[in-house]
Amino acid sequence: MKKNRLEKLEAVRGFAALYVVFFHTLPQKIYLGGINIGALFRFGPEAVIVFFALSGFVIKYTYERSKDKSFRYYFIRRFIRLYIPLLFIFLLGYLIKCYNEGGVASPEWGTLLGNIFMLQDVISQKPNVISAAYMGNGVLWSLSYEWWFYMLFFVLAKNIPAGKLNKWVNIIVITGAATYLIYPFIVNRLAMYFGIWWIGVRFAEMYMKGEPITMRSILPYAYVLFGITAILGLNLYLNYSWTKIYSYPLVAYPFIELRHFIFAIMVMFGAVIWKNLKWVGFNTLFGAFKYLAPCSYVIYISHHYLVVEATYLNFIPNKVVEYGLYIILMILFSYLLEVVVYDRIRKKLIG
């Protein structure tokens, strides 16, 4: 029974990864029977929020089940999991650039170092960003958040008594949001978004303790997210002029942060409602996507090169066939890298 419940997380992870691919690939207008179904694929940023919540659940779940709670054990496993596939994607992006330029291209050392130290974000959509995503692979912005969430989680879990942990997280995320009004930058942005990641942690806590997951049980944390959302609403009001700076204001500061937190609240309440409805229809809608979960990380970080910017099959006259093949080849590549190559490297490094 527990395995089946966790398989739902896997199915959502696989779906979210493929959804992001469609978000970046499909045109905004696809009419079918006079209805624009392309609008259904305009919520890529929301799919990333789902990743954050799932990550919080998985990290809390695996950390509590681990016998070794040392920083060395935790750091090495998180580092290898995140960085080994990513280094291959860095190399892929660089080789493609060399091919396009017809020779040895600049490796863009400054941006590469910024990404290696997980300081990247979408520089064209947020203020005071330290580093752009490497080689234009915009989805890498979320990896910097993930990495620092991992580190912050360990510090808090190791040094704060369990009974006070949620209180400290509430203070951190609210402080991050409040200071974001004054000067938005990487530290308070990460602190604020940690509140979304913590949704998964809270669900994992209740799940492992066998506590009922109800509207009443999640309401205390919902109030924290409501507070952050209110602050971000004020931020949108105060800094609305920024929407005229960016080409796509709905996915840029100061709108995107508000959009993320509103959706995070919807995810939290939606999960509780669907659970209480005994997950009716879940397997029909999402069940098959669990097969993509083992390679979903590489699907996410590779699709910019292997689908969105791919042109090697552009001789095919039918775009549906062309991009369908890109997606199939991307999935095969992702499986080989994440399930075969990464797994072998991981076993050699840590057994």
C-alpha cells in the first residue's frame, strides 16, 4: 500500500517532466475543433513548483529513513545525484555550441562556474541575478534552488529540535518574503521559495507518522503561505512598472513569484482534496507517467538541446513527426544517461 502511494509521486514527477518539455516546445495556439488546446500547455512554471514540493517530500522521507545522518553521507549522495547527470548536460551544451560555431568555442567560464556553484537563475526575468543558466539552458535555474534547499534542510534538521523546526522555517520564509519587498536577490529569494519546498516536507512528516492529512492539519502552514502570497501581492503592486521591462511579464518579476505561490497553495489543498476522494481517476490520468520517473531529471535538463533547439531532423516535412522523434530520442538518451550511465558511476563512487 505504501509503495502504491509513493508510486503516485513517481507518476506526478514523470508527468511534470514531460509537461515542461511540451511547455517549451508546443506553440501557444493549437486549435482543435475551434478550441485552443495549446493553452493547456502554458503552465511550465507551475510544473517546476510541483517538482519543488515533490523534492521536499522525497528528501525528508529518505533522510528520516537513513541510518547515517552525517553531513558527509548526505552531501555526497545529494551532490552525486544532482551533479553527475548535470556535468554531462554541460558538456552536451558546449559540444553543440562548438558544432554550431564550426570549431573550438568559448566555454563561458564565468557562467559555467556560476552554475557549478549553483548561483544561476533566469537573468532575463528576475532582478539582481548573479549568473545566467549555462549555454542558454533556462531550466537550470531551478537546480540552484534545489541545491540550496538541500543544504538548508540539513542544517535545520541537524541543529533545530524537531518540535521547533516548523517554527524556524516559518520565520525564515516570512523573513525572506518581507525583505524581498526591499531588495530582491538570491538569498531572500531562496529563503522565500524554501516555503514551497517545505510543503513536501510537511506532507512527508504526516505520512511517516501515520497522521491524517486533512484540511485542518495543513491549515497552520497554509496561513504561512497565505502571508507570503499577500506580501508578494503587495510587491506586485509596488513594483508593477517592472512588468513593462520584461518581454514576457507573466513569467517574470514581480508577477512570477506571486504566480508560483498561488499555485503552491493550490497544489497543497488539491493534494488533500484528491486524497480524501481516494485518488479517483489518478491512475487513468497520470499512472503511465511513472515509467518516465527514473529518467525524469535528465528529461528536464536535456530537453532544451534535444527537443527545443534540435534541428537535425528538420528535413522531415511533418512537424508532428519531427518533434515526436525528438521526444522519443530524448527519452532514450535520458534513460541511458540517468538509469544506465549515472547508476554505474554512482555504484563505483559510493557502492
